[in-house]
Amino acid sequence: MPPAVVSDTQLQELRGQGGPVVADFYADWCHPCHALAPELETLSGKVGDDVTFVKVDVDAHPELAAELGIRGVPTVIHFGGDGVEVARSIGAVPAEQLALRLRLT
């Protein structure tokens, strides 16, 4: 199942719930973002229900993107159970490489 698209408020709520969250910061006009989508879907299937996968549109939520220091898309951030950033990946990469970059293996 593809990650759900969430708002900045929903992402903050998820980060406060105590479980790990992987957030894909994307833009509709971004071709690498579209290329990354199936890789994220593959990774979410491998990781299972222990990690929540979501997408955040940077054009709809520029304040959040600025707050998190997102300067390019796609940027994927792994937030730990405490809501703090564990790792990030920038650019479209295969699921296996994404798992390594995000420390999900």
C-alpha cells in the first residue's frame, strides 16, 4: 500500500505517538519523486507495520520543509520513536540503498 499523504500537523502528531515514522518529502512536479514512490512502497512492505510511512507535499507545507532543512526533493527522513530525526536520504535510490541510508536494516 502506498504511503498516505499527510499534512504538517498530522506528521507532528505521528512523531509524538512513540513509533518510528518515515516521511517522504516530495513535490508533484518532481520526476525523481515519482521514481522514488515505488521504491518506498517496496521498502514499507519489507519493513512491515512497525514503521509508519507517510508523504508530505513540500509545496503545500513550505514552513515545515524550511523548519526541517529540506533543500531538495525527494528527501526522506526517518524519525525515531522519540520523534527525533534518525537519518535522511536525498534523491531517488533503490529500496535496498534507501533502507541502509535510513538505518532501517
